[in-house]
Amino acid sequence: MTHLCTRSYYSLLNGTLSIKELVSLAKENGMTALGLSERHGLYSALEFQSECDKQGIKPIFGLEISMLDDDLHFDSQIIAKNERGYQCLIECSYQLHQNNPITWSMLEAYHDDIIFIVFTEGGPFEGFFLNKEHEKIEEYFVKLKSQCPHIYLGVSHQESNYFRKNNEFLLNLAKQYGMSAIALPKVYYQNQGDHEVLRVLHAIKAGTHYDDKNLVSAPNRYFYSKKEMLDLYGESLLKGIEEIVESVDLDIKTLRTSLPVFEPAKEVGSDLYLQRLASLGLNKRLNGRFDDVYTQRLNHELEIITSMNFSDYFLIVYDIIRYAKKEGIYVGPGRGSSAGSLVAYCLGITEVDPLEFGLYFERFLNPSRQEMPDIDIDFPDDKRDQVIDYVRKTYGDDYVAHIVTFGTLKARQSFRDVARVFQMPIHQVDKITKHIHSQNLLESYESSQVLQRLINESPTSKKVYETALKIQGVPRHTSLHAAGIVLSSRPLHQFAPYFHDENVGSVVQYDMVRLEEIGLIKIDFLGLRNLSIIDNICNDIPGFDLGRLPMDDQKTFELLSRGETLGLFQLESEGMTQLLKDMKPYRFLDLVDAIALYRPGPMENIPTYLKNRKNPSAIPIIHEDIQTVTESSYGILVYQEQIMQVAQIMAGFSLAKADILRKAMSKKDAVELASLKVEFIEQGIKRGYEEKLVIEVYDLIMRFADYGFNKSHSVAYANIAYQMAYLKTHYPLQFYQYLLNSVQASSSKTAQYLNECKARSIKVINPSIQISTHRYELIDECLVLPLTLIKGISLRSSQIIAKERENGDFKSYYDAISRLNLLNVSNRQFISLIQGGALDCFNQSRVALQENLDEALTYSSLIKVNKGGNFILDRSLVSEPIFKKIDENPHQLLEHEKDVLGFYLSDHPTRHLQEKHRTDELNQIQEGHRRYKVIAMVDTIKKHKTKKGDQMAFLKLSDASGDLDAIVFPNLYARVEEQIEIGAIIYVKASMRERGKIILEDLYRFE
């Protein structure tokens, strides 16, 4: 017995089960096969194949389709018998994603390759039954029989008296006209009681509530046992199922592709073409100088690349980057392990010399591992699409695709969605969800007594929580992989399901985890805003050449040593800033170390690294040979490449085998490690090292393997970080201009960067209708804020204002309102402009500007006249009104400013309280035992559970002088938890025992 019509949660809010759960249910129920028919999609097909293979279940691939036959709309199911049948599923899924129903003509070419199943419930007959048109049912039945040679009647919903009666009528027709019939219960969830969960998912999808009568009920869609199937459907309807199962012969992993052949290389062959290009590139990199070490390394890499048939891959990536550079698009220096390839360096794919930094090719491409290469490319985020368009035009839309991803119901979102479905009041939802901080709902619940109390105080909130737990992690919608693109030598429709997105083109339905299984290699095209910043700055500085940047600029290292890292790629986090202040870097390799060390795991070695750095003579030496490996990183194994080097030196491992050891260690692969450890020790002894030393070194690299970072990646990203630091040091105005332009969507980042501008004595000018545009501008060495910073002022609106300025400056408040009102700037937009300070140029209080707005608009309408079908202003008709002056309201000004800008610009609301209570400012707090009294605003809250299970919190506090991290330990937190909210102004007593962080000892909130 086999279930043929099951859905997983990849039917997107139309099913609750994961693929693993679904296949496991089949296994537990003694089934040897299982049919999967998602609604319209094939997202789960590869995962289904793999899971079935793993559990010894025969996979049956189907698709639930929407049919159109003349005016008749209905659902049906098709099952693929073979590879060509699966291609039919691919075509149908594509059409359905484009909102095209399936017609008989679309299926005609695949008659011998598919099985068509007519639903008794949800199929073509329901409307006829409702209208009691039994003759039409019989007529259509006859038509169906002639449409497809392999057609079955799928009988379902036998639990219902109504459908059982209809089913009997249809079964009689099937017998009369010789159509086979099968039991086809539809499986959407595991247990009978789970239909409520499915109804919640349906309500989320429809944007409605649980009791909405328009929601389609789906009871009895659970996974029936063999006995239940037999009792409901009888032996005769089960026999046909096995006929279908036996007729299917399909493993979708045999539908494979490969990379396209690089066209320009066809005449001479890709291997030879690559060798010639790489040799020319090496000659260029070495400025015509011959170097035997480089030549040997290049030949070694080329031998591996060609033996693994990856020449086309390198050539395709080379061509993409060559195009970008030809078009003046800045390409990142490299990313990940590909920076360890000399071939990539010679082709211009990377800008990192692997020999200079001791990087290994085998870390990138290991002939012993038979894994696909993975070259990721960074582009400016505003130029990425241009490069992808080139790839699409070069290889064709049918051969290039983006990769699907899935947005899932996260902890907080699942609670909010379920709460809406059960119509919980929004204020209650907000109150609860602000205490959900973990990605896991259960973890949040168990770690917060406040959350437990809020959830358990009403039956509704408890039900919402329990239901949210069941749907957490379920895919909600499709999205696009942020960077991945795949290229194929075969058209997509021949081997993989896909759909068309009008913005990006083809999107393959399989997720990136399984693409390699069918021969698709992913190339990541990453858009980095940091590269856009660098690119824009360099273009603005006449004669500046990034390629000639001095890598030993001491002013740049001084800036980093002071911890002025805001806005710097990879360096602006608080912990990294502190590391650089402690480290005081003076060379590029220090930056490489810092990027590698400041990661979860490796950061445990930071104290030892800093101690050894201060006193290198005190570093313990295990053996001179090991010292040569760790000397540059002060006695610590920081990099994966160092682990490989130690294995090469001590055990004589090839770099390929050393990389296998590294990977086995990081994955804790006990089986592989057992033999590798023996070999390491035996080979080490043979090479003349004492057994005790060899075991000690093995244990050492085993301990560090978890923490080792990819040096190739660290070197490449340190390049970008250094470039930005150099530009910040020597071209601060341009740096802040383009940095701020890149974060206009983030009010918190904007506020942070503007505060640093002010601290560095860079003059900042508020948005102004007289000089601002839609971007940050430099005028007379002042940074002018854009109009688009103001809520409600769109790009279009800012362009209208700037365009109008070409007719002359705005001479007065009334002149500005009249001219802009003529261009359809709205009343609400004028208020936003006033509150954002854009009309401060008229030297009146913002209160007065807003109070006089109605009169200004009235004046505008009085002088507006229609001349030849166009409205113009005739100021001779009425004199400008007398402006009513009103004193400013400082508190209101700040609150309105925060509303429209997202941050405080003119001042900070804590200032008047600080003056009143004579407290310290945050930037006055020094490390030591002194207790400070501070008034500050809570900007962020991060809750944390101690090892004992007690709740504490880390806060970000701010005042007019800047911001600072604060720690609230459990004893105080238990007392003040409900007073701590984002935006709250608090009075605290605190001390700074560790640089950069204050410990709160008492807290009071201002109301």
C-alpha cells in the first residue's frame, strides 16, 4: 500500500510536514514507496529523492496541477513514469508559476510518459454534482477517457457521506467505461488533529482569521495507516496503486547537466586556452621576470584543474571579471579559498598573490576530495545586476538561472501571524513579541519569566503560542538566493524545474544545497555596498589609482589603533574595534590576523595572541620546525593553512592530504581521523621526530582545527578593509559622503556616522530645500544632508524640488510653498520638510513655519492662475501674508525631528535632563572604580541567559556625546526588566571596570 498524493510544507502554507517527516512516516507504516505531489511546485523533489534513497523508499514524483478545459477549471494530479514524464512535470510547474493553467494540448506530447489522475473531490465533477447534472458528469467522463491513455480515477474523502455517495456514482462510471480507479487520500499533515494547524496556515496565506467561512476546510488529510486505508477504500481500490508504483522507473538525479563550454576556447580546447592565458597572466604579474617557484606552482595548479575538468569553469569566471573590469566596474580582490589560487591571480580573478602570503591551492581545490570549485565574486552593489545581465546575454536565459530560497516562519513572525489569525489584540501581541529574542520560540519562552507570565495569563495567548510552536520553521514564501547564479550546458527545462521572475529571469526551483547533485555549479555574484563606496570615492578623486595604494601607510594604522573603525568593512563591530585598539596594528598582516581572530571560536585565542604579541620572547617553543609556522601569528595556530603546513612538515603529508586532515578535524570525522592520526604519528616518527612530540603536535592542531580560519579569505577581505581605512584617513569628506549615501535606509547607522562626523569636526548641514538633493553632497567642505532622509520625501519629490531650484533660489517661505505646491508637493510633505529642518533656511522657528502653513497654502491657491492650460503663479494678484512669529518648542522640535528622520539631529533629549540633574556625559566615563551618574537613552537591548539560567541584558546607551555599551547583571535586571525599553530615558549609576563597557549598579526610568 502506498500513499500517492502527499504534500510537504514546500507546498507553501498548504502542508505541514517536512520531507524527512513524510518519508519517515511511510517507513514507519511499512510502505516501500511514497508519492509526493506538491501543489504547482517541484521545490522538494531532489530532497525527496535523497531522503527516499536514504530510507529505502521508492520515490514517486507527481504534481498537483490546475487544469483548464474550455470553461471548466479543476485540479488534478500527474505522475511521471520516466525522465521524459518528469520533464512534463517541469513544463507544467513552469506554466503554473506563470499563472497559466494546464490544458490537454500541453500534455499531449507526454501521453506515454505520465499518469493522469482525475480527482473525485476537487476535480472536474464537483460543479456537476452540486447542480445535479449527472448526464454532464457521464459526458465529461467519456471525454476524459479519450484524453490520456494512462488515466486513473483518484478516489478520496471516503470519510464524508456526501463524497462517498458521489464516489460510488463515479466508480460505477469507471467500471462502465473501463477506467481504472485507485484510493487517493490526500495527505497534508501527520495526525488527525493537525487540521487546525493547516487551517491556521491557510488563514496566514489568505490574510484572514481562523473563523473566516471562506477558508476551505481540510479535515481527514492525515497520514492513514494500511488498516485505515483498507477499511475506508477496500482491497480493490488499493490494487491499482501498486500498478502505478510498478510502472514508474525514475531517478531524477540522472537528469544531469554540466558547465557550458567556454566558446572562445572551442577551436584549441579549453585546457590549452587556459594554460596560455594563465602563462600570459603570470608574465604580466611578474613584469616579465622569470621565477621558477611561480612557474612550478602555476603548472601544478593547471595540472589539477585540467585533470578535474574545471578549465571551462575558470575561463567562464575569467570572462565575467574581464567584462566587469572593461566596463569600469570595481571587482573585489577575492573571497574565500579561491584567493589561494595562482591561476586565479594570473587570470585577474583575484588580486591576492598566494605565494606572498603563504596560501595553498589545495585549500581551494583538492584533487583528493572531488568537490566542485567555488569562486565567489564581489561587485559594487549598484553594478552587480549589470554583470549578471552580461552572463544572461552571453549564455542565454535558458541556460542561466538564479537559485530559489525560502522565507520561513521565524519565532517572532510565527507568533505574530498566528496571533492575527486568532484575532488577538495588537497591543497584546506587541507586548508579548518584544520579549521574543531568540530565533527559537521555545528558547525565548524558557529563558524569560516575563514572557511565560504574559503567555499564560490568557487562554488565547497560550493557544497562539502553542500553535506558533507547531508552524515555526515552516517555509512561508519563495525568495532569491542573495548571490548565487548557476550556468548549464543544457536548457533548464530538460533537467530541472524553474520559473520565470520578471526582474531577474529564470529561477531554478532546487535550493543551493543539492544543485551539485545534478551537475549545476553555483557562482556567487555578491553585491557589496563597501565596494560601491570605494568605487565612488576613487572616481571622485582626480588621478587616484587604487592599485597603487601604499600598504604600509602609518597614518592609516594609527587611525585603526585609535579604534576609529566606524564604517570600515569587517572592522566596525565593538569587539573588533577593541581588538584593534589593544593590538595597535602597524602592518597589513596584523589586519589579516585581526579579521581571522575576531570570529566565534578563534576569539578565545585573542588574550594569548595579545600577550605573546607584547612579549614574543616569552612564547613557548614546542619545536623549531613548528615555530617557523606560528612565528608570524605569535605562537598561535590562527589559520587553516597553518594546520596544513604543520602536517606537511611533521608528517610529510601532501597538501591535498593535509587538507583532508584539516577538514576531518573540523568536522570531527571519527572514522577518517582514526586512520589519519595513526598515519600522522607513524610518518612523524619516520621523519625523525620523537613520538611524544608528534602526539603533542597532533593534539595541538586537533585543538586548533575548530578555530582555524581560512587565511585566503582573511587576506582578501583585509585588502578591502585596508582600502577603506586608507580612504577614511586621507579623504574623510568623500569617505563620509559615500558611506552615508550607502546607509540612507538605516536611521541608526546614519545617526552613528553623523555623530562621528561631528566628533571629527566635519561640518554637517541639515537637509535644506535651498541646496539639498537626494544624496549627501559636499559643498564648500561641508556635508549637506539629502532631502530623502526625511520621511515622506521620495526620490521623485526631492528631484522635483531640486529641479525647481534651477528657476532661482526660494526667496521666502511663501515663495517656496507657492512654487512647490504648484508642483504637487502635498501638505503632509510640507509638514515633514518643516519638521526635518529643510525650511530652517528662512530663519523662523519650526513651530511658526508649521503654524503658518495653512495661510501659505491659501496664498498659493490665490496666486495660482491657469494660462493656456498650464498653471502659473501671478504674485501681482495678492501680497505675501505677514508671517506670524512663534518661539520654538525645543522638546517638540526634537520629537518631530526623530519622527521624520529616525534620529535626533539638532540635539539629544537627554541634554536638558543632564543639565538639570548635573550628571556626567557618556564620553566622560573613564576606566576605574569611580561611580558615575548618567542620564541616557536606551537604543538597543540584547537579552542573555547566564550559565545558571539567570536573565541579564546588554544595552546600548546614548546621549548627545555619543553612545556606550552597558551591562545589566541578573540581580539588577530582575528588578528593572520592565523599565528597560528601547527609547526609554534612564538615570543610572554605573562604573567602567573594562574599557568600552559600563556596569549598571542602579537604574531609574524617567516617565
